[in-house]
Amino acid sequence: MSTVADRIGADPERLWAGGVLTAVVALVAGTLAFPEAVYDGFIWHYFWGPVQADANSAVCAIRPGSTVEYLYDSGACTSATEPVAYPGYTLVSEVGYMVTLLVALVGVVFLLRRLDLGTDRRFFYAFFPFVLFGGALRVVEDANDAIPAGEALITYPLNTLFISPIIYFTVFAVALAAVLVSVAATRAEVVERYDRLLFAIGSVILLVTLGYLVSLVVTGASGVEFYPQVLVTVLLGATLAAALTWWLIERFVPEVNAGTERIGFVVLWGHAVDGVANVVGLDWMPALGAGRNLVPKHPVNQFVVDVTGSVLPSSVLAVTGDTWPFLVVKLVAATFVLWVFEEEIFEESPRYTILLLIAVLAVGLGPGTRDMIRATFGV
């Protein structure tokens, strides 16, 4: 079957670049022509405003006129005139990030094609530490929020580099630099395989990031604690949940994982980390002697908590908590995604398939790593 690019006689890379440029021009033109509707009511309200509010540790941010004000009282936020931006995600922003991710993946496919990379499964495993790094890097900003202003190493506006959606570009830039270094080293015959060097670079960057967080504990930074029992509980729980799901798939519906094979277990584990980290962080912190429970950072998490709390009686919630369905949803969704990736997809579009699987892993393990490490360090 011919592609759209083949039918209209256009170069795919130029077609992609033209589409991206058109979207950017449309946003810029809309901002200039209708600033209140396009910038204030859409771009700032759903994307940049939440970043500013989060970066300044505010309950919300408002935009009266062309200025931005930060409010630190929930009552004032409730009574404020729109647009009001709260830290974290909204359904609109999550959809926007998803669309941006898919468009960006196409661009990355073109880049990998030029570099002649990404057609084998080793590329997926080489990026594993970078996914963990993204979650850990986000906790660096969380930790600096918890530290008194005079002691924080990273403050506004530098801390916006570690807040969504800017952090995605930050991590992408780091990963791209690592890819280019690995490819250059391989072609210069310094190393034999680029994927091993890429994995090593990602691991070192991850360890440095975790080392900074540990240093905050060692130096007694205010607002940062260390609860190893949280880390052990999440990792053990996620591994057991992923292993059980994997066994059920292999035992009863092995065709689900016929295409992804061992990558399938990594994806399941990544989403299990996200699910278990939410259960532990939102329900089990006091029971583990790790301080108070955290609050949901994503609309989907909050939705699950609200639905569970409204359906189950309080006597049951007192025992089970109200977050455990999120783990079930994550595992079911991950299983469905694995079923979609049939063997033919790998054969027809190997680069795009591998990148999609990295993205699927990232949307689970990235937030899961952040929640796990954030709970471990009490921030």
C-alpha cells in the first residue's frame, strides 16, 4: 500500500518539516492576532502556566493582562478569574503532549535513518537508563522545591528545564548528544558497539543524578529524607506484578507477546513501577513509616482515586486504599499495547516500532520512576 507521501509525490522529510513549520506559524500568528484567546487561554493556560506555577512552588498562577502572578492560597485560586494555571497536567495538556510526541517520533525516525540506527532491538535496551534518568531528573526539581529558598541549588527560571513539558526536550537533548557520541566512537573504531556505549553513558548520567539526591540526604538538607523501605517495596511489588502478568500472558494468551518478546516484559515492568509507585506513594506511606501520603500529579491518577473513593465503602477503603485500581489499569493497558505490536510491524517499520516501544516504556516508567524516587526521598 502506498503512503500519503508516495501518492502526492512529496519527500517524507520535507512533508514532515512543512507540517511542523505550518503548525508553528499558525500558533505564532494566532498568538499575535488573538493573544488573549490563543496564548493566554490556550498556550499559557494549559502548557506554560502550569510550568511557571510549579517552578515557583505556587498553588496556582494567574495571568491578568500581560503579567503573571503567583498565588499560594487555594481559596484565592478558586476565586481567581480565568485563566488560572495549576501545577501538573490537565487532560488538554496530556493530549497535546501525546500529539507532540507522535510528531516528534516521526522526526526522530528520519534522523535515525540518516544515521543508519534503530533497526534492531538493542536500540531499545540502550535507551533504558535514559528513561530512568528522566524520572530521576524530575525529582531534582522536586527536591529543590522542598529545600528552603536560600539553600536550593536550582531556582527559577533554570528549574523550568526540569518541569514538563520542558524536561522532555532536556532529556531528548541529552540522549541525542549521547547517541551522536556513541555513533562517532563506533565509526572511529574506539568501541565495537554503539549500543553498549550508549547504555553506559545513560547509566553514568543516571548515577550522577541519583548521587546528587543522595548528597542532599548526607548533608542534611532541609525537607529531604530517605526512606529505603519505599524503594524496596515499589521495586519488589512492581517486579512481582509484572512477573505475574507475564506468566498469565505466556500461559493463556502467548500470541499477545509474540511480537515484542522480551521487550514486552520490560514494558510491563515499567508500567508496573508506575502503578505500584502510585499505590505506595498515595496510600501506604504512613504504613511504611515514610511520612504522609503524597498527592496525585496526573489527572488520570486523580480520576481513579475519585472513582474508587465514590464506589467502594469506607470500611473497604480503610483496608485496601483507593489507588490500587490504577495498577490494574496500567497492567491491562500495557498488555493491550503489547498485543498491538505484532511481528509484521517490526518487519515493515522497525525504526518507528522500536521508537514507539521506547515511548510506551517512557510514559509508564518515566512518571513511575519520578513517583518512586520522590516518595523515597520524601519530596
